[in-house]
Amino acid sequence: MTDKPILIAYATRTGTTREIAEALGAGMARRRAQVEVKRMEDVDDLGRYVAAILGSAVREEMWLPEAIEFVRRHQEELRKIPVFYYVVSMTLANDTPQRAQEVLGYLRPVRALVEPVDIGLFAGALDKGKLSPVIRLMLTKKGFPEGDWRDWDAVRAWGERVWQLLRQEEMSGF
Ligand SMILES: Cc1cc2nc3c(=O)[nH]c(=O)nc-3n(C[C@H](O)[C@H](O)[C@H](O)COP(=O)(O)O)c2cc1C
């Protein structure tokens, strides 16, 4: 691997997606990879990185607006490096093949800009006690359960997969 670090950049509202970014970062660091974990707003120069892992929470069946904007703004630089996306969503609290397809559909706007090497789909967390009554009602109607549904084994496994894919890219001359 080159001297440049791997970027793990996230967009979050309540921290769930940041903690997944940090877990992915810790996994890479254990393999002695150079890695920087940052909120998307704090990233400026994409040319500094050898690869980018970009993750966002989902609201209203989309990545957060700042995450879509990040890919739009940096699309040229992102096309030059291996890019990975991950999605954090409550649709996946009850994981079925149909729900996975549904969540993949949330990524259509960013995949139209930059196609990733691989995608991680993760269940998130919801504390309805912290939300307004209107939003609570909306989420209840959607059938999203309360609680922390994150599967840390799945996060670790995907981090390992990303690492292996990066190693393969490196061996094929990247
Ligand atoms: C207002 C609101 C809207 C949401 N909309 C969706 C949605 O459309 N689909 C989905 O799968 N999850 C949805 N979620 C669940 C979040 O994606 C989930 O709680 C996630 O873990 C939040 O991540 P964060 O803590 O990084 O912000 C919604 C959550 C909130 C609070």
C-alpha cells in the first residue's frame, strides 16, 4: 500500500454511522493501515487518500443530503480511487433479501455519480424517546423498531472484505 491514508468519511445525525466508521477504522488500523476517520464536512482534499469508504445514515429513503453532496462535489477525485459505500438504515433491522434490495435502491443517486467497488448494508439504531412526536409517529408507521440493531460482527466482516479488496487492487497495479 502507498503512504497515503485510507479515508473513512461519514454523515450522521445521531452518531450511529460515526461509530460504525470508527469501528471500521479501528479494524484497518489493526492491520497497520494508515486510516483517517472524518465527518464528511471536514474532508477537503480527496487527492490525499489512496481509497475512500463513505457511509451515511438514511432518512426518507435516501442518504443524508450532505453525503450525496459530498459525492457530487468530489466525484472527479473519487473516480480516480477505489470507493466503497455503506448504508445505515432501520429497514435492515429485519433483514430480508427484499429489504436489502430496497436499501440498495437508496443508493441510486450516488451510484449514478460514482460506482463503488463494494457496498456495506448495516442496520442502525433508533431511540424514539429522543425524537419529536410527529417523527415518532412517522417511524412507527414505517414499522421501524426501537433499539440498537447494529451487528458489529457484520461491520467487522465487511471491513475485512474491504481490506482484502484493497489488497487485490494493490496487487493488480493500483
Ligand atoms: C427522521 C428519520 C427518518 C428515517 N428514515 C429512514 C428511512 O427512510 N429508511 C430507513 O431504513 N431508516 C430510516 N431511519 C433510520 C436511521 O437511518 C437510523 O436510525 C440510523 O441508525 C441513524 O443513523 P445516525 O445515528 O448515524 O444518524 C430514519 C430515522 C429518522 C430519525
